[in-house]
Amino acid sequence: MDNGASSYRRFLDGDRNSFTELVREYWDGLTLYLFGFTNSITEAEEFAEEVFLKLYAERPPFSGKSSFKTWLYAIGRNTVLNMLRKRRKIREASLDGFYDVSDREDIERNHIHDENKKLLYGAMEDLHSDYRQVLYLVYFENFGVAETAEIMHKSERQVYNLLYRAKAALKKTLEKEGFEYEEL
Amino acid sequence: MRSYEEISNRIMERGDKLIESAKVRAAKIRHTSYAVSGMCAAAIAGIGVWHIASYVKKPDDGFKGSGIVSATETITENTSSAEITTALTTTFPKATAAAKTTKMTTDRKNSDTTSAVPAVTTAAVQTTSAKTSTVHVTTSGNNANETAIPESPAKTTTADDPTPVTTTVRPVSPDGNGNGNSGNSGEESVRITTSVHIEDGPTTTSASINETSTETITTAKSGPQMGDGGYVPPTSTTTTSLQDVFRANPSYITLNEVRYEKQAEVSAESIGSYLHRVDVHIMYIRENIRSVMKAYLIEGVDEEEAVAVQLKDTDEYYLFRNTSYKKDEAE
């Protein structure tokens, strides 16, 4: 059992500190994953907050069929898609609500320590949303293909194809910018 | 930059508010559902009662008279010569213009009106007399509608034995046309037919007829009628009302499985509050006529001891006393 699952179990038993542990452990990764849906880090943070709020208020049961991280990211994806479906339009938010919101650089700096990953993540911004998500899940969050397929609600074959096309698109983008990386 | 603790606290604060509002909403829904379900139950019960009420059978407002009650009684008639008052000797079947009138005396226990009708003399020798009479009792509405139809003369004939008389009691419509059931109109009619089979042959006029009937009727008798040589059975028609039958005969009611028997008439001033409708059983010539009337309390009298019953379609109240009532037991 991973730490996330045990923390969530303790939270369900009434330990509020365990919820803080979950936030500390999964906030940055979930926010960056959800950033792939919106291209806005503030909206990604808002989505991440909604995901954790859902965990806190509704307390959905965790069956343990997958890792807690996979389960959490799947909840995040469904939540974001539902919210985007409801909004349907760009929401204009007041700047007053964003005084305490982190900027993207802070999150990236905390979460992505490897310099190569930073450069690679920067190059991913121009990619399609699905390419960005699959690359982030596989290469930044180190999910396997099966877990990525579960999170993205796709088959493993679709994830393989998506990952192949995402790498080709990223390589093309990097070549345009003069970036050379032998592993690509 | 917000710390994770701040983010966590913010989420938990929002979550607590969300949970609290959900609880309030659930409580509101629960309370509303209780109220709505109660109203629905009351509405369903009301509709049910209203629906069932149409199927509740209304109390019978009088006997239906679906069947004809027949009773046979034997009337012993006095045939002694002492009671013969008039004897005329004529030849039968020819009726003569000089027919004389025989005075007939009818002796009844509860007779109201007796009219003597002309009698056509017939046979020469008289020994016994037998009477054939058809009694029509027609009751309509409030008052006794007494009708005397001297259409056929009473005929006396020789008979050695007491003649059996068949009395038929049947309800007729208030208009007296004999249509039968009265339904729930509250107006009852009774047709009583008494017939005696008469043998043909030389007859003599009879002097007096004693009937032991206990009916309260108005009787009009007619003598023999001679047409074109044929013989027409004599009939007498009597009409009386249910009210008269009620007044003249013992009656009883049953309240809460207690039998109350009719006593004297009571004044309207002593009548108390209305109780409910009761079936009044009038014992009339060994028959039981049932009629629905209203029962009332009597001022200063315990309901278990006696009640008052208003005679239908009248302002008369009659005392019905519980015969098994004992004051000591009630106290």
C-alpha cells in the first residue's frame, strides 16, 4: 500500500492531518497534469482544488484496484472534463482572487527538478492537449502505459499510438527550435 | 506562494461549509417530505372517504314491499237467527225492482266507519250467512285516504261452516293505483285484500256480521248487485293509512339491541335532541310492517329508559319505553 492510500484511509477514519499530507504530496503533480487541459495554471490550480474538495466532501471509497495516484489522477481528469463541459466558455475571473495563487514557475520549480525536464516541459506547451497529457504522465509522473490508459480513459494501444505521435510532434517542435536531444 | 497547509485548510474550510449546507438541505427536504406526505395521506383519505361514501347504501326509508304477504284467517260469522234482522223472500236469480234494503251490522273491534249499503234480496230462506269482502287499504301521504266503493253489494249466502277468508296485504303506490313498491319515497301504501269464496245458489240476506278482525279500517259494504242475471261477488273496499295502522297497533323499535315498545303519545315540548333514524316495527294482523322514523331524546328521561319517535309525516311523537329498564340498574 502506497503512502497516498494509507493517508486517505486515515483521513476517512477522521484524521484531518492526513488530508494535509495528501495535498502536500499530490498537489503539484495533479496541478501540472490538469494544466494540460486548460493552458492556464490558475485554472489548473482551481481544478486541483476541486478535486481535493471532492475527496474531502464526498469521501469516495478507494477500492485499491489501482495505485492511489492513478485513482486520484483519474478523478482529476473526470472532474476537469465535467467542469469544462459545464463552463463551455472562458471564465473571466477577478484578479483579487489570485493574490495567493502560485505562478506556474513556482510549481514547476518545486515539482520538476531536472533541467532537461524543464526544457522539455516548456517545449510541450505548443503540443496538442492529449500529447501533452500523455507525455507528462509517462515521462514526468513516471506512470506506466496501463496506468496512463486508465487515467486517460483510453486503451493501452491508444496510449501507445498517442505516445508515439506525441514524441514525433515534440521532436518536430524541438528541431524547429534547434534543440538536439539524442534520446528523442 | 501559498503553502500546502493553507491550501489544505482552505479546501477543508470549503468542504465543511459544503457538508453543512448539504446537511441543512437534507433536513429541509426531510421536513418538507414529512409535511407533503402527511398532506398526501390526508388527501388520499379524503378522496377515499368521498369515493366510498357514494357506495354506502342509504337506509331504507320504508318497507320495500317487494313481496306480497299473504295470510289466511278464518272469520267466524254469527249465523244465529237472533241476529237476523231482516229476511226477505224473493226469487233468485231474478232481481226485482222492489228490492228491499237489508240493514247490515258490522261489529269490529277497531272499526272506524261502517256504512250500510243496499242489499238486494235474493233467496227466500235464510239460514246462515257468509260474507265475501275485498278490502283495499290504500295509504297515501300524510292522511288516511279512506275510500268506500259500494260498487258491488254484499251478498249473503248459505253456508254451514265458517268460511275461510283470505287476507292479502300488499304495499301499493301512494297514488293508490296498486303499482307496488314504494321505494325510498317515505310514503307507504298497504293493500289488504280479504276474500271469501262464495258458493252460488239461493242466498238470503244476512242480518248481522261479526268480524273479529283487529284491523283499523273503514269499511264500506255493498249489497248484492244484480246485473243481467249474473252474480257479482260482493266486495268492500277499505282504505287506511300507515299512520292509522301505527296509532292503532302495538309497535316496537330496537336501539342498541334494546327493545323499546310503544306507549302513549308525548307532547312535542318534551322532545329533546335528535338521535337517529330507527326501524319501527308495527305488528299488524300478525304481520310486521316496518317503517323508518326519527327517534328523539325526551327531556329529563334517560335514553336507556325511553325515547320518543316521531310518526312519519306528522308532528306526533310517541313514547317508546324500554320494557326491561330498571332504574336501579341504571344508577
